[in-house]
Amino acid sequence: IGNFFVRKRFPVLGHISLAMRAFFILEKIRIDKKITWYEFRRELNRIAVGNAIISLCKETGLLLI
């Protein structure tokens, strides 16, 4: 939520409400999996890095999927 590129009231409120909504969705997933925030963050990072590597390999033609 920290950095805003807008200064008017409604875009700021929209940004805050979407950030809160994303947090609650992630919190529900974490609670359903019964894991700590540390474990959940590690899992999300692992998935994100894996997807980034696959994407880069596809773009450079190193991966034939």
C-alpha cells in the first residue's frame, strides 16, 4: 500500500481496498493450508521464481514446451 501514484481520494481508496482484498484472499488460502506466513511466503516465492524461469526459457527458445 505504501507508494501511491495518485493523490485524489477515490483512486487512493480503490488502491487500499484492493490491497486489503488481496490480503484477505491470501490469508484465507494460508489458513486453509494450515501453514505459517513464513511457509506461505516461501511457497509463493518458489512458484513465482519457477514461473519466471519457465517464461524466460520459452522466450529465448531454451525450453520446448
